[in-house]
Amino acid sequence: MAVNNRHLLLIHTSPFHGCENEFNHWYDDVHLAEVLAVPGFVGARRFVLPETAGERRRYVAIYEVETDDIAATMKRFEKARPAMSTTPALDPSSVAIELLTPVTPPVTPGQPQ
């Protein structure tokens, strides 16, 4: 049983070589809003890994998902995905999706456990 109703969805991606600007423009200005339009998706932030030779998945988008029924929310997400835009700059072989469900409440420094 999850300790709260806040989950994280990590989407790992990379652009094709030389297409970084187009990829980032599409992701930041178009795609984030498309995903956040799915009910239950309440926040997003993107990260980039340091450039490493041979790295297939360079970017990570982390979406906050708030729901009491993660299975139903993920079904809505999967149903919405085919209608979402894409860009020729995205390397489809780089896409990997991970859903994280909390097992502890948030812990902060100095907080009793």
C-alpha cells in the first residue's frame, strides 16, 4: 500500500544527434502541456544528464501524478498518448518509462522518524 497518493513518472529520452534544439523546443513548449492535460498529472520538470559517450537516454522528464487510483490514471495516460504530438528530433528507441510509487513519506533533515 502506498503511503500517499503522489507518484512519479520518469520518461527517459534523447534526441537524434544534431537535433537537440528542436527536441528541447518541442518538449518544453508543446509536449509537457500535453502530458499535464491528462487528469492526475499535476507537475513536471525536466533534467539532463551530463554528456557521456554512448549514452542513449540523456534527458529525464519527471511528472508528478496525484491520484488514489494509479492504475486508472496510467490507463488515461496510455489512452491519451497516441493523440499527443511528437517530433522527428526524438529518437524513439531512447524512450523508457518508469513509474515510482512511494514506500515512505517525505523525510526532511531534523525530522523525527
